[in-house]
Amino acid sequence: MSTMVATNKRSFGSTLWDYLTTVDHKKIAIMYLIAGGFFFIVGGLEALAIRWQLVKPMNDFVSAGLYNELITMHGTTMIFLAAMPLIFAFMNAVVPLQIGARDVAFPFLNSLGFWLFLFGGILLNVGWITGGAADAGWTAYAPLSIISPGEGVDYYVLGLQISGAGTLIGGINFLVTIVNMRAPGMTYMRMPLFTWTAFVASALILFAFPALTVGLFLMMFDRLFGSGFFDPNMGGNAVIWQHLFWIFGHPEVYILALPAFGIFSEIISTFSKKRLFGYSAMVFATVLIGFLGFMVWAHHMFTVGMGPAANSIFAVATMAIAIPTGIKIFNWLFTLWGGNITINTAMLYSLGFIPTFTMGGMTGVMVAAASADYQYHDSYFVVAHFHYVIVGGVVFALFAATHYWWPKMFGKILNETLGKITFWLFFIGFHMTFFIQHFLGLMGMPRRYWVYLEDQNLDLGNAISTVGAFLMGLGTIVLLYNVVITSVKGEKVGPDPWDARTLEWAIPSPPPFYNFKQLPLIRGLDPLWIEKTEGRSGMTPAEPIGDIHMPNNSILPFVMSLGFFIAGFGFIYQKYDAIWLSLIFIGMGIALGAMLTRSIKDDLGYHIHKEDLEKEAKE
Amino acid sequence: MADKNSVHPAQLDYEKQKRKEEMKQQVITFALMIIFTIIAFSMVASGLDKLFVIPIIVVLAAVQVGFQLYYFMHMSHKGHEMPAFMFYGGVFAAFLCIIALGVLVWW
Amino acid sequence: MSEHDVLNPKQMPLNPEKATLEGKNKFIGFWFFLGGETVLFASLFGTYLALNNSTNGGKSSEELFTLELVFIMTMLLLTSSLTSVYAMYHMKNNAFKKMQLWLGITVALGLGFLGLEIYEFYHYIHHYEFTLRSSAFGSAFYTLVGFHGGHVVFGLSWIVALMIRNSKRGLNLYNAPKFYIASLYWHFIDVVWVFIFTVVYLMGVL
């Protein structure tokens, strides 16, 4: 099996088969990047439709019902199908390299996680062509989501269930990878901050997603099998959904934000040519944010009527998160302080992020004040707040990471001029869109309404907001053009184009499929930088060249996910006719059959032999 | 790797002996679990006051689960630091869920 | 370590389930997964606690539950936990036949538990007309206990599949971790049941 030497020309079919069956974390990263990028465009188009509807008072671009579908699918798509997978793309591409591992702990499960996410995402969007997507808001509050007619919310429930399972699998995989697969000398306190944040975010996934799983099951039973969890007529209680959703939903914010912090920490440190200021404080703050992030979910529910005692507790806990976040902001500033700063696209996003995210944090403390939140709740103020946090934090980070790690993933640097154009279009567009929304909210504009009246002083603000949204769209188009033009014309670069500090830059770009020919010896934080300051060009190996054990490719993850996808339709349509139950049996049969096959068929992987590695080195 | 796995016969005997004793402990643990279960069921059957019985049966359940985790699932052994850490992380999140749903929902 | 050593080790190490990197990964990863499962069941328990009085004029827990049946089920499951400890004891001593025997007993006890649970549900549905759709209490009861029952079904199928697959070739470093985590799963099922009989049944008849 060691004759896996890549030939230059491969047929399309064999490339496709390679990607369908791959268990290589770098290829899975590319698939996450493509799929996440696709859903980011879909969600972006939905956002533009929303903004176009609101460009003038009493507009009739879309109907009220379609507007509800647009806002629901925009939120759901952006969080679950764009932001999370893109985070996973960079976690897959970078974390194993940063800790000096040859692959993740469970390559098979890694592939399964991706395919579950993709099929879940497709299922979520199938509603568009079968008579209406989900329309109960991305939070799908009961009882609205229970009585919403049609199959839109059913697609939401089943789609999220499947993609959520994929995310959970991915989370466990990264936890075990980071615990068990670190190279010799890579202690916990020598791990790069992106790896640390990936670790904490994975732990949050592990503990938060089961609550969503249960919430979605309960909603599925209520909608499709006549149970009464959220139905007051049967003694149920709609607030249960809200709790379950936010016990998951608030940690979800940190699942997105923490890796974003990690990305900025890497970039700021690299382009300031300085070690990250206050590394241990950064690690501490990351863990503390993760911990506190679990105890604040009810701040989304201040107006539910939990009473002043519960509201106060959650308000105080929420404000406490500003402390570790503040630690991080100051540490980034101190890393920049006195640094030998290079301003390029990745760095521009990082510099744009700091004030933007700080503003989002400020409004966060404002909405955390429970009594004041009665005013802000469900207004555009909240919309502005969470877009400042999620776009200003996470999307900026994803764009920055795209520019920063593109050479590692594809061996070429994205065009810097186009990158800077994208940044300025996106940055200005973003602030135009959302800064004004704070004031729209304070003036009383409620979120999720599809029209507003004339002469309420809302006209100009909404028009400005819409123009900003289209600037962001333009920026994204330039980025896509950049990707195409770089792939076609870009020049190949070496392993370390940024003169960077961490381990992933010590190996070729793109890395060979076994990552490290010899596992490196880690001698401190920023291991590559240590070697460079001592005059060496690469890492010192920790082992002699030997056989490398690699996992086998497998189509089973794809088959399993396809099975669940098919079963999803059965679950939805059996509410009309029992004949659809057959689809459940077929789908689950395929999925469980694939699981059984996986369980009883030995899969021991193969070895790349030492001789082949040595031969390759000579070539 | 192969040398690391080969074991000296004397050590093997020692380990075997240790496991045998541990097995004895586990049987005792099992007996305790059965006794706890019987106590819990009989307290409920005896019709004692609710406020008195509930805390006791919950504590008995918690102790039983501790036995399962530490003896049957070997969490007391070496090399279980990370598993224990993550498992207790789960218990912490679980505790929050139960507080939220058991207490806050009808508040 | 080559494929040959994994499948046909010259000598079984002291802890065959953790002798390979794959085994270590499985062991750690499965414990983490159980941490997540804890949250899953806690969400179900929380839902049950929120809804256990919402009988909507239908049957309540006092009217439904009989402790005798639950006691027998509890004994079966607790004993099956001990028998799977025995199975793992023999696995570590590389006594494959004995391990298979104890696993067989575990499966038999598990099947007994499952049979009684099916009987219980059948009884409630046909004699009391108490179903998932009766009330929010009914929904919460069947979902919580049913999720546990689903875990029992999955655990039994898993153990049986492992026993059949490996019946001819005995223990090696490739299947030892599989047996070990299957037994961890089985213990976890018992952990959940301890809380179910306490919170659902015992507190339900008080």
C-alpha cells in the first residue's frame, strides 16, 4: 500500500473518489472550507434579500412568510453551516500540524463528522424546494415552531440533528487529538493559542451539543409524533425549549468566538515578530471564558419572567465574562506594543477586529443588565450587538485565517492587493450595516418584522444599513475572485512565507500526506522560532526515520451520512402517510449496516516504509 | 514498541494477584450496591415521610454511581485523569441542566 | 508495531486495551463521549422533572408504577454490570473463553431487563392507555426511559456483534479496546438506570 505516490494527472473520477473516501485531515479541511464557504454565500444572499426588503418603508420585495423563512435560514445557515464548518476547516488544517501530529486521533470519525455536517446542511435547505424552509426564527421558539405549518421546521429539526451529530464527533476527535497526539516535548503550556482555543471550544461542543440534541428530539416528537413537551394543552411547557436551546446556544457563541481569538493571537504574534504577550494569562482567560460561558445562558431569557433573583444571578455572571475577554484584548494590544509590525491583509483584519469586537463587548455588557434588557430585547439593538460579536469577531477571524493559512493549505499566497480591497469593502460595509442598527433599535425598531412604517425616523438608517450590506457582498465577491485568480496565477511559496513561529510552518506547503517525516522535538513555546533564533532552518527531529502508520481511506462515512439523510425524509413525511416509514427503514438500514460493517471489518491501516521515505527525500 | 509490551513473569504474577484482590473488592462493592438498592426500595415502600426519604435515596443513588465509576469503570486507576476531568465537566453541565429545567421552568 | 503484532501479539500486555495508540485514543475518546452523554441524559432528566406532575388529568406516576417489577429490573441490570466486570477481568488475564462466557451472561441479563421493560410499556399502553400522547408527563416518561432502553438495545447489539465477530480468533490488541469500551458503555447504562429508578420510579410513587 505504500505505493501511494501522487501522479500529476489524475482523472476527475479518481479525484472525486479520493475526496469522498479520504480520512486525511488536510483534505477534510479543504472540504470543510468549500462547503462552509458555499453555505456562507447562501446565508449572505439571504442576508442581502433581508436588507433589500428593508431598504425602504413598506417594501414588498418579499412576502411576510418568505421574509420569515429568510431570517430563519440566514441565522441557522450562518451559525451552523458557515461559521462552525469554517472554524472546523482551520482546526482540521492547522491543529494536527501545530502539535506535531501525523493525523487526528480518529481519522475515520473526522470524515464521518464532515459528511454528517454536509448532509445535515443539505437537508436543512431542502425545504426551499419542497414548499417552504423553516420560518420560526433560528432559535425556533415553541410554541411558534410547534404550530408552524408545512415541513419547514421539520427540515430544521432533522437537518440540525444530523449536522449536530457531526459536530459532536468532530469535537471529541479534536479533544482526543490534542490530549493524546502531541509531539515529544509539546506540553500543554507550549501549545499555540489556536490549539488551546480549539481544545476549549471542543470541550464546549462536547458539553453543549447534547442539550441541543435533546431539545431537537423533543421538538421532533412534538411535531411529528404527537407528544406534548411544549404544548400547554397537554401540560407541557414552552420554556423548556428555550432553556435547552440556550444551554446549548450560549456556549455555541464561545465555540465560535474562542477559535477566532486563537486565530488572531497567532496572526498578531507572527506579524508583530513577538512572542504573544501574557501567554499563560491568555490560556487562563480562554479556559475561564469557556467555564463562565456555561453559566450565563438565561441572559437570553431575561424577559421570560424568571424573577429578579434568577435574572440578577445571570446578569452578574454575564458581566463577569467581560473580565477574561478584557484580559485578551489588552494582551493583544501589548503584543502589538513595540513589535516590528507588518501590515498585510491578515493583520488588517486583526487590527480591525480589536475595536469592533470591543464595541460588541460593550453593548454585551449593556444587554447583560437585566433591567435595561427589557428595553433592548427583541429590538435591532440586539441584532447590532450580536453581529458586532459574530461578524466582527468570527467572520473577521475566518477571513484573516483564510489569508494567513492559505499558503499552508494550498502553497500559494492570496493576492494582497485584492485582499486589502476586500478588507476595506467588508470593514466599512460592516460598520455601515450594523452601527446604525444600534440606534434603530433604541428608536424602537423590533427585529424580525418584515416591514416598517414611513415617518418613524427609521427610513434613512435602514437605507444606510442596506448599502453597507451590499458593500460586504461586494467585498466577498472580490475575495472569491482572489481565490480563483490565485489558484490560476499565484506563485508557489516555500514552507514559511510569513517568517512565522509555530510548528505548521516547519513543513512544506502544502504538507505531505503524512505531515512529519520525523516527529519534531519541541523545546518551548513557538518551537519553530526557537530553532530559527538558534540559527537552524527547521525542527530537530525527535526520532529516526522509520515506518509511518497511516489510516486507510473509507467510503463508509459517506454511506452512513447518506443513510441518515434518507431516513430524515422518512421521519418528516411519515406524518402524512405511513408509507414514508419505509424510507426510515431504508435509511437507518443503510446507516446501521455501514456501522456494522465498520465494526466487524478489520481496518488496521497501512505503513509507509522507511525506504520509500528516504527515496522520496532524494527525488 | 514491542519491548515495552513484554512483561517480566514475576510482574505478571504480581499484577494477576493484584487484579484478583481487586476483583474481591468489586464483589464487595456489588454487594453494597445491592444493599443500597434494597434500602432505597424498602424506605419508599415503608411509607415514610417524603421530605425524609427523597434526600436519602438521592444520596444512595449518588454513592452507587460513585461505586460504578470508581470500581466498576476503574476511574480510581492511574491514567484516568483526563477521563475523570472531562466526565466531571459533563457532570457540571448536567447539574446546570437539571437546575435549569427542574427549578427555573415553572418559576 | 506491525499489523501482525496487533492481531497476533507474541505476549498480551498487562492492559491490552491501552497497548496501542488507537486503543489509548479509543479509551480517552469514549470517556469524553460519556461526559457528553451525561449532559444528554441530564437534559432528559431535567425535562422529566419539569413535567412529572403535568398529567393533564390522565394517569399519574402513583397510579402507574409498581415497585416489584422495577426492583427485578434493577437487580438484573446491576448484576449485569458485575458480570461485565468479570468479563473484563478475564480479558486482562487473556482468558478469552471465560470472557465470552461472562459477556454472554451479561447479554442474557440485559435481554431480561429489556423484556421486562417492553412488558412494562406494553402494560401501560394497553391497560392504562398511557402513551406518549396522553400528557406531557407521558411524553417525558417514555422519552427518558425509552432513551435508556434504546441505549440498552444498542449496547446489547454492540456486545453481541463483538462476541460473534471475534469468536473464532480470540483476543488481540485490535479488539481488546473494542471490548473494553463496550463494557464501559454497559456500565454507563447502569449508571443512568440508578438515577432512573431513583428519580422516576421511587420518587414517582412517594
